[in-house]
Amino acid sequence: MTLAGSLKAGKSTLLNALVGQDIAPTDATECTRVVTWYRAGTKPSVVARYDADAALELAVLRRAGRLTFDMGGISLDRVSRIEVSWPTSDLARHTIIDTPGTSSLSADVSARTLELLAPEGGGSGADAVVYLMKTLAESDLRLLERIGAGVGGADGPLGVIGVLSRADEVGAGRIDAMASAKQVADRLAGELLPSGVCQAMIPVAGLLALGARTLRQHEFAALAQLSAMPDDQFEGAMLSADRFVRPDLLPAVDAGTRAVLADRLGLFGIRLSVALIRTGVRDASRLSDELVQRSGLNELRAALDTQFGQRADVLKTHSAVRQLLRILEPATTPRAVAIRAEAAAMLADSHDFRELRLLGRIRTVDCGLAGDEIADLVRLIGGEGVGDRVRLGLPPTASPDAVHAAALAQIQRWRARADHPLLDEFAVRACRVGARSAEGVLAYLNCADRG
Ligand SMILES: Nc1nc2c(ncn2[C@@H]2O[C@H](COP(=O)(O)OP(=O)(O)OP(=O)(O)O)[C@@H](O)[C@H]2O)c(=O)[nH]1
Ligand SMILES: [Mg+2]
């Protein structure tokens, strides 16, 4: 999975939030200008690959509380990538690739990100992309289109999730910031999802999520002290980040500690924490959970899991088949032409790919199906998970007989629905895909019975 987006969109911070640890350098350190791969490993190690085939182990440093990699004197233009191994279960399922922000200001750095995501010759190095943006700029749209071509091509992009990043900043630190961010995200979704350049648009406050996941006891204590202060004093100091750290305001908590809180949680996170503590959140771990819940990180994880995690094999297969098509494109021997035709048919006919494409579009295309029908169809085609019971809306304990009966009922339901004379073409296809998904459950069940 690759994190991409414009300069300072919050990619590295979000990576840290996903992993729950400070492992990716953020801000202006020079190593953020290099494409960096994060994988699970038995021990921490950071290696720069440079020139054609040279490698150098890099030291991990902390400068003024910020993590950075010491490039050991190699100039950045010689480094092709940095590889980080880290012992954490959060990386076990996917490798995460952090890319330098793209901007028109530094064409060379943007070029590296583009080369990874949408190489000239085709064949993206990434199966799935999380694209971060603070607002939708023309450059984001163009890059998304190129990524789409790299990841999924003419058959429709697979696996691009949009994130409205730094969502806490949308409301200028107000308590309803995330609600405002959700509105902005929905508006962006309305613009982006129909064209298929991405499959979801989720507001996430990455800084808050990271601060919350790594919340320390003494930070909780300081927040509790702030929440015990008279409201007019607290609100008076919260008017700006500068006021919040002024030594003469908020005497209950020393200015240094306040500066750390502002750095790690942002003003919105502080305001939210104080509100939560005032309404009865009594300890650091509860506060951490509540803040993570409100940061949008859980929604992003759920989307990653349903769109990518459970379908990692499908996404890889899709990339591989497309790669094969590209390689065979100029071939003229009968054998190559035959393989090419087979690969093209697989791309068009594979039910897994159809499910993914439909999932990306069904919520946004006005196709005449009712809201509850769409919800059922989304679940049936794997929008909430690819397990057979999840697809059929049954409890995990449902018996094979119950699964069998429910699958049969769904096949009939969606075949009948597809035959409705007034349904538009998109809806007919969607219903057929649903029926086919239910047939898949049944076929699997029959195999399992026999095995
Ligand atoms: N308020 C707020 N600030 C954030 C958030 N995420 C990141 N930041 C800040 O934004 C700045 C840039 O964050 P990074 O994570 O380095 O952004 P990036 O996209 O990796 O930046 P480049 O790799 O240099 O393009 C840092 O000062 C972060 O602390 C967020 O969710 N909320
Ligand atoms: Mg970065």
C-alpha cells in the first residue's frame, strides 16, 4: 500500500498513526524527500539503496524530539529508496510505502513519486494507494488520474482510497471540526467517486490519531488539569496556538508541557480531550480510545481492510494480469496473441475484479435501486468483508444450512431484480454481479461440503 499526496499533506504522520509508533520522519528533514518502504522485520533497521546496487545502513536520530534518518553523507539524488524494517504487527499485512509530497516546486522529487505510482512504461509498483489531500487542487486531480491509469488502467482503477487529511484543521480547531471535515469530504467524494479515480473519501486527523495512540500518562494528567480550569480562562487561551503556549496564561499547566500537547495533539485534540474529560472520561486509555475513534483512523482502517487487506491477492493478480497485457502488447506470434486474448478476457470477466469496480461506483451512481437495496448489494459483493456470512448478513455462528438457504434466496432475489423492465443498464449489471457473488458463496459451500 502506498501513501501519496501533495506536499505536507500529512502522509508520514498518517503512516505513524497507522503503525501506532513514531517511525516515519515528518516535517522538513531531508530524508522525507526519498521514497521509503516500511515492512515488518525482526529488528529495527534502516537501509538506503543508492547508485545502481549499493546499500548503506542509516542511523536513526532524534533532533529536537523529531525522528530523522542520518543519510551518512550520500547526496539525495543518488538514493533510489530507503527501506525500513520494524518489529510491529501493524506492518505484518501490508508493506507501506511513504512517498515525498508532489508539488510543482520540486519537479525531481515529484518525478520519483510518479515513477513509483504511474511509471511511463506502465505497471505501477503499488497495488493499492491511499491518496491524501487537504483540499482538491488541480494537481491532485491530474495525479489521481495518472495513478488510476497506473493502478487499474482502462478497466477502471482499483484500490485508490482518498483521505481528506489534517481534517482537524478544517474547523480552525473548533469542536465540530470533524463534522465540517466530513461535509467537505462528502463534497469531494461527490466530485471524485463518479469518475472512479478513487473509491472512498475519508476525513482523517492523523496527528490526533498518532498523539492519541501514543498518549502518555503525564499528558493525560495535564489535560485533566486544563479541564478543571474555569471555562473562560481555558477558552481565552484557546483562541490561537500562540496564546495557548503563553507562560502567563493557563498557570495550572506549565508552558513547556502545553507546547508538547499542542505539538502532539493540535488545538482541536486538546479541546476535544478537555470536553471528553469534562463529560466523564477518567483515564488515559479511555481518552486514547475516544480520540482515535473521533480521528477517523478507524474508518480508514476499516476501508483499507475491506478494500485492500481482504483482497490483497485479487489486487496483486489484477496488477500482474495488466502487466502481462502490456508486455504482450507488441507481440505478434499466434501463441502470444492467444495468451493476450486470454488475459484480456480474464481482466474483463473475473468476478473478483467486477466486485471491486462495482463497490467503487455503486454508492455514487444514481441507478434507480433503493437505498436499502444498495446497502444489501454492497454487503453481498463484499463491501463489509469477504466472508460468506458477512456477505449474507448472517451471524458468524450461522450453520452451513442457513448459509445455503440465504445464498439461494439472494441468487433469486437479485436475478429477479435484474429482470425488472424499468431498471437502467448499470443497475441490471449491478444486480447480476450480486447474484453471481451469491452463487460464489454457494459454490464454495458445496466444495467445502465435499471436501
Ligand atoms: N493539525 C494537524 N497537523 C498535521 C496533521 N498531520 C500532519 N500534520 C503536520 O503537518 C506537517 C507535515 O506533516 P508530514 O506528516 O511530514 O507531511 P508529509 O505529507 O509526509 O510531508 P512531505 O513528505 O514533506 O510531503 C507536520 O508539521 C505535521 O505535524 C494533522 O492531522 N493535523
Ligand atoms: Mg513525508
